[in-house]
Amino acid sequence: MPPGSPSLLRIEIDLELQRLSLYRGETLVEAVSVSTAARGPGELNGSGCTPRGLHRIRLKVGQGCPSGAVFRARRWTGEIYSDALAAATPQRDWILSRILWLTGCEPGRNRGGAVDTLRRFVYIHGCPETEPMGVPRSRGCIRMRNADVIRLCDLVPVGCPVLIG
């Protein structure tokens, strides 16, 4: 592969630091604050925890949608996030702008059975700008600022490795 090939990209998510780092080979391309699970790390279905280990991006959703596009079941609802929309549905778990759907690569740890990341619908996704970054607050996913997740989605290919630990 030639230098700069997308296949050399990888994502590392540090749960302790609440940081997502994008690497091209051994070179750090970008690092941004994120928000992972309020319940901490864990792999079990229904735990609300962020799964650890090696993953890959299985699917990218939302390319071409506007920043703040609201997703339900990985489909754009046609809505754009706003304070009024949030006030009307205060309990909604906001998945905005882009979705990078993760699949586990380690059978028995994050793939298959009761620990399957894909079946748990664990994503890297955008969230309201009012949500703090650098603090674990999600329901298991990795939340990012909308501009950051849009940029990341544009940079990484499906299949890109994602190491969470």
C-alpha cells in the first residue's frame, strides 16, 4: 500500500482519558475528546457499558446529511436537532450527524453471544453540543462533537480498526 493509504488508518479510544485518537501508521493525525458510557467499560448485552478490545467499523451512516441530522434505527428522521426538539422529547438518546457502527473482532470478548458489539448497536456518533466531552455520559456508545464525527466519517473507511481500552 502506498503511504497515506486509508487502510493504514486506525482509531484508538482511551476510556480513562475519554479521548479518540486517529493514527495513520504510527503518526497521530488527530485527537479529540469523546464521551463513553456512564456505566464504564463492559461487554454484556444490556449493560449500557462501552465494549473494550479490537473492533472494526462495519457501516457508516449519514454521509451527505446535514450536521445535527437526527437518526433513529440508523435512519435519518428528517429532523435537525434543536433546543425546541430536545425540549419536546427530553428522554431521547440523541444520535446525530453520522454513525460509525462498530463490530467486534474478538470472539467471546466482543463478538458473538451475549457480548456482540454489533448486536448491541454500539456506535461512534454525534450528539448535542450541550453534552460534555471528556466525561463518561453515554449509554454505551462513543459520543463526539458533530463536526468531529463528520470529519472522522469522511476520513476513515469501512473496515477501519478501532481499539477501545
